[in-house]
Amino acid sequence: MDNDAPALNRPAPQAIELLLSRRSGSAKAMTGPGPNETQVRLILSAAARTPDHGKLFPWRFIVIGGDARLRFGRMLAEALQASEPTAATEERLATERLRFARAPVVIAVVSRVREQIPIPVWEQTLSAGAVCQNLLLAAHALGFVANWITEWCAYHPLVLERMGLMPTERIAGFIYIGHPAVPLEERVRPDLDKIVTYY
């Protein structure tokens, strides 16, 4: 290979190994330490380098770490009590108060599509999904484990309102980041012969 070729044109076996080794770790089985402020910013910078037709940035981030995780949990419990009082048992409320304390850092990815423009809404939504995947990969690259989930709170109108989301915004995912408290298990991966065709 030409030694003067741009670095971007050279094989990157470490990058392929990173992609092939990434796996999720359950938010229920995470521990610290989590990424520090510099590492979180690096993870967010990597996440923002995602395909984005029209350069719209149809997504934004809400970082929930430290004591904010417990404040968020108290808000979840209040939202549950206000909207579903019969479901708000003491046990359930205790679970909600600690939901976001399961990991050292949680990053909410907010999808904010724009309508009435040439860029299809579907492409803007996919871009937010790509951001979530980049967050997982960046966290993995830095030696952390991550979990992309939504759960009930991503769809609850009162929760979204208290998070400051606009009516046109949605939660693409909550990305929990930390270290695994238990050994990670490999999951079954698809058989490519069953899902790949050639046109």
C-alpha cells in the first residue's frame, strides 16, 4: 500500500475488532466508575458524527449523572403517582426513584424531527437511531459498557414535559453507561445466510 495514502484509506483492523466485540450490558447490572466529564464529552462528540441528511442535527442530548439521577427518579415517581395512582405502590415508587441510578451516567437522546421540509422525517428519525448506536460504540471504545433502552418513561407525556421536550420531540433512547457488575454474556447473532440476498 502507498505509504503516502491518507490514513482514512488504510485498513483499520482495530476498528473492525471493536465493532465485532461490542455488546450491551444490562442497566440492571452496572456499576461504577462511569465516564468522567471529559470522557462524556468525547462520547458525545463521536455520537454527533452520524449520517445527517441536510445537516439538520435532528437530535440533542440530555446528560443525567451524579445527583441528577436521583432527582430524575423522584420526578418519575411523581409522574407515576399523578397519572397512575393505582399502579403507584410503594415498591413500584421505590423502583422508579432508583431507575436512573442503575448506571453512573445516562444519556437521553432526543429525536427532534422537522416536518414540511425536503428531508424525509424517516431519515431524520434514523439519524437519531444512528446517534444512539454511535454512543454505544464510543462508550465501548473507551472501555465502558452501555445499554440502549427506553422503558415506559420514554413515552409518558408528563415525563417528557418535565424533561423539557417540545411536542415535536421524542426520546430515541436512554443510553446507560458504566461497567458491568457481572460478566457479560454473548447473545445469539443472526445467521447472515438467512438475512442476506444479492441483487
